[in-house]
Amino acid sequence: MKKGILIIILLVIWVFGISQSTIENMENFEQKDWTALNENVMQLIGTEWMLIAVGSPETDFNMMTASWGGMGWLWEKPVAFTFVRPQRYTHEFTEREEFFTITFYNESQKEILAKMGSVSGRDFDKKHYPGLTPIKTPNGSVAFAEARIVIECKKLYSTIIKEEKFIDSSVVQSKYPQKDFHTMYVSEIVNVWIKKE
């Protein structure tokens, strides 16, 4: 009995120690207004890819690579449009949490992004993957120290894409053969950080 309690105490200390060692502040980033984003969004998301991360480094989080999405102006707010399929482990987090981050990287991290898009956090330890150091935004969201751009979003609206709403049914045939339609999130861009030079 005493041995079991000791093991539990040691595990708690170990987990707490790991989580504390991976949590940093945003000192390597400069906070900007959304108007400072001068990137080509189609290139940024479509070819460079983004990492959608949800949760907190102090508790639990997951992330996935995405190359579908957008940013724009809606409801008098700067917004991001993100899409998560229901079978993705990240979907549980995006449904539960109010905030999340989308982060962008240099070309040298493309292999890491490819890995985060090809494995599931259900059966692969994404949280401790080399090259991605979890950091916490002041709002408590998880982001990563290696990012060059961190955008924190607050969910405003979500909907499940519906097959009957497609005007061009070839999209369903080519992109949704299993009928696993994305949940689309429209989220306000509430914070932007750019890595300091």
C-alpha cells in the first residue's frame, strides 16, 4: 500500500516537473495587432501549412496540421476559418475549448508539420515530439516556441458541412468519399504574436 502511494506521488512530481519545464512565456514573440499580418494567406495555409493546437500545456492539448482554411473579415471582426474532421482527435478538443491557436513555421519545420498531420494524438505522443516546445499564451492556450507566427482564436460559430449544400457535387466525390464532413469553425482572431528577429 505504501509503495503504491509512493509511486503515485513520484508520478505526480514527474508529470508536474515535465509540464513546468515545457511551459515558457511569450518572451521570444512580439505581440502585434491583426493588421500586422501581411502574409499571403493562401500561400501561408495552402502550401506552408498551419498547426491547429487546442488546450493548455498545463493540462491537456492536441494539435493537427491543416492546409485547408482561411482568414478574413466577418461580423465586423478579423476571423479565421478552420476545418476539422470528426474522426480527428483534435476534434474533441475543438468542440470542448473556447480558444485555440493556429501557428505557422519556417520551411525547416515542414517535416514536423507533415508528421503532425499523419498521426493521431490518440495513439502517438504528439505532446513530446522533438522540435515542438509547448508554450502558454497569456490566455492559457497552447502554442509552440518554434513558430514564427502565433494566432490565438476565440470560437464564434461552428457548423458541420452538409452534403446537400454542395453545388458542385464533385467536391463530395473527391474530398469526402467516406462522408466524413468537416466541422467548420469561424473564430475571432484575438491575439497575434510574431517571432522576434
